Amino acid sequence: MLRLLPKMDEILNHPEIIALCEELGKPVVTGAVRQAIEDKRKCILDGGTTPPDVLGIICAAKEISWRKLKRNLRKVINATGTVLHTNLGRSRLSDKAVQAVTEVAGNYSNLEYNLEKGFRGERYDCLTGVITELTGAEAALVVNNNAAAVLLVLSALAKGKRVIVSRGEQVEIGGMFRVPDIMDQSGSILVEVGTTNKTHAIDYEANIDENSVLLKVHTSNFKLIGFTEDVDIKTLKEIGERHNVPLIYDLGSGSLINFESYGILGEPDVISSVKDGADIICFSGDKLLGGPQAGIIIGKKAYIDIIKKHPLTRAFRVDKMTLVALEATILEYYDEKAAVNNIPSLKSILSGGEVVKKRAESLYNKIKSLNNDVCCDIVSSKGTIGGGSMPGLLIDSYCVGIKDKSKSVNTLEKLLRFAEVPVIARISDELLLIDMLTIDDEDLDYIASTIISIL
Ligand SMILES: *Cc1c(COP(=O)(O)O)cnc(C)c1O
């Protein structure tokens, strides 16, 4: 059987493969043919009993070629009901941000060029004006993500200093990024104060000296409830000022709108944190802000100037695509109504149950009109924010729940995941749930036809 294996040339000269080479390029196809023959050889050596045939090898080579050229990172449909799903890329960009990325990515840009003066400019200039105007901060800087921002800020401002932080704020963000480890890495000395559930102003006072830095970390990914107390930024600012030490606030999510005015409590916003007096604030670009992955550092100009000069700033610098996406996202916030409407994450969080219910009805009707026998129903559910933001907050949502007589829910879940555009759904109570909170109306036809075809 091994002797029956076709030779490379025999396959490469086959008209179908010649046509494929023209379509996909010779290097990919040649590699695929080699692999297809090799796969067959292994199969025979492992005891396979079907003899090799030319058409079979060609068929395999075609499949391998197409698979190789298919992008691995691609669109999926988030039907999980978790808005900032870290595994699914957290925030989706607004249309304007997407357009901005497309324009700048495919062209030259004034990334580090001052158009007025006609010579070298600063990479962050495009952004600092709008960030400082909207937040009220004196100065701003952008790095790769908020984890980098925290490390940079501590490295630049707290190296060799005692960083005073509440025991209740010793957060692990994920991926082993833990506040104590970051301190270590930055060369600062962790001084834990207070207890797990309660920290008072006096705990900070008792430990502070002129060689200290005050750090507050927003406990954005867990909730402490019951007999608890922490010290707010205003009070910490007073303590810091009295001892002439800076106050750093790792805000985590960093919302530019005040969620309280929408009835969502407990998430501090960037603007109030600036007003309350934090000297340096850092937050993520792709959590509640709804932009690209980035870490935004704002605050007193004197401190930002020191941070800018630290070598890590260069190591953590962001790409033009990130910068322009972030700029376009932040520009949306000049008009809060527009921001809430145009930024997909905000829209999902704030659009309200009725809108989601209508979307569920629409999908339900589409499925039923394609095949009235499909066993599905509209069920109410609760979505979450995710991405380590607003733990415990549940958002009213609706799902289309699906069942099938012959296929298990696990099989249905898998088949949806394997679809041309994967649909990531969840399973609950023997139902496959398509959560409508995080789905675009434009995707409903595709989801309906995909469901019909897998059933
Ligand atoms: C999410 C988070 C970070 C890390 O932000 P990334 O942008 O994910 O790197 C840091 N600190 C806090 C408090 C966070 O919630």
C-alpha cells in the first residue's frame, strides 16, 4: 500500500491542483499536498486498510490549503449574555472607531508628526486634549493596558517607597496579576493596612511618612458586603496632602459616564475621581469605556511628566490602531446620549429589557417562519457585565431557548460553535440559550438560519 502512494509531481500536475495553485498560491498548495501524502502514509502505517488514491489525496490537500489560509482570529457572535466577555474580546468598538482604525491602518498618518509645525510631534498628542477636557485632569498618557499602567505608575512614582494599600484591596486581576506582585516588580514596598473587611482613615495615618505613596485599588471584580468599610478618595487625598505624598487610584473599569444616573450603583466614574482629588488615576480602555485594549493614565501634570520619562513607557507604548480607536471612542463622550447609543457595550448595558425582549421575539419569529416545528421559546434571563466589572450586577435580558428531540443540548452548543461564524451560547436546564443582550439585530437572520441548519 505504501508503494501505491502517489508521488508529489503526480498530484501537483493534476489539473485540479494546478487550478488551486492559481487561486491560493503555489507555496501553500505544495505544502498541503506534501502533508496530505504524509497523512496518508501515517494512516497506512497505523494499519489503515483503504488504499491511497489520487482523488482522495487531492481532496485532502484542498481542505488543508483552505484551512491554512483561514484566519484564526475572527468574528464570533456573543450569545452568552456577558457584555465585556474577556474570552470574546471584551468591548466591541463603535462604528466610528472601526472606521477610524480602517483609515489609519491602511494609510500614513500624523502619528508622531505635528502638522501645524511641520516636524516631529508627540505620539499621544492626538488624545491628551480630549481626555483632559472630558475628565478634568491636567495631563494624560496611554499605554498597552491597565495592568501595564499600574506597573508603570508604581515603577515611576513609587520605586523604593512604601506603598500604603488597604488589605481589602489586595486584588488579583486575573492571569496571576496581583497587586502585591506588581509592587514587587516595580521595586516598591507593600505596606498593608486595615483588615480584610474594614479599613479606616487612621490605618493609613498610622503608617504614612514622607517616603510613602497612597494607593487605592477599586475592587472591580469582587464585592465585599456586610460589615465593611473603606476610605474614600476625598479622605485619602486629605491624608496625602498633609504628608505631601501622592495618591494613586487604580480605578479598573474607568467609566466616563456616571452609572448612578442610570440607576446602577457602586461603580466609581473617572470624572468624580479626578474631582475628589486623586493625583494619578489609571483605568482600562476596553472595559466600561467601550474602546480598544489600553491603559489610560491621567492626573497631575508634574507626575505624568515623570511617568512619561520612565523607560517602561516606551516598552508599553500603544500602536496607532489602538490610539485612533481610543480617540474615536472618547470623542463619542462629548455627547453622552450619543455615547450610550453608539458604543456597543454601553448600549447593551443600558438599553433595557424591552429592547432585548423585542430582539428575542424577532429571532423567535425568524426561526419559526423558517421551520415551525423547531422546539424553541422565549425565556427571561439575567445578563452580566463581565470583564471584571460590576460584580453582582444582573441586567434584565431575554433568551431564545432551544431544544431538540434527537440532538443533546451539548451537541447543539458545539455545532453552533463550529458554525461558519461561531455562535457562543450557553446551556441551562437542558436548554440551549441564545442570550439576546449582546447580539446585534443584523446577526439575527444568520443565527436563525444557522440554528435551522444544525437542527
Ligand atoms: C481590569 C483591571 C486591571 C487590569 O486592566 P487591563 O486593562 O485588563 O490590563 C487593573 N486593575 C483593576 C482594578 C482592574 O479591574
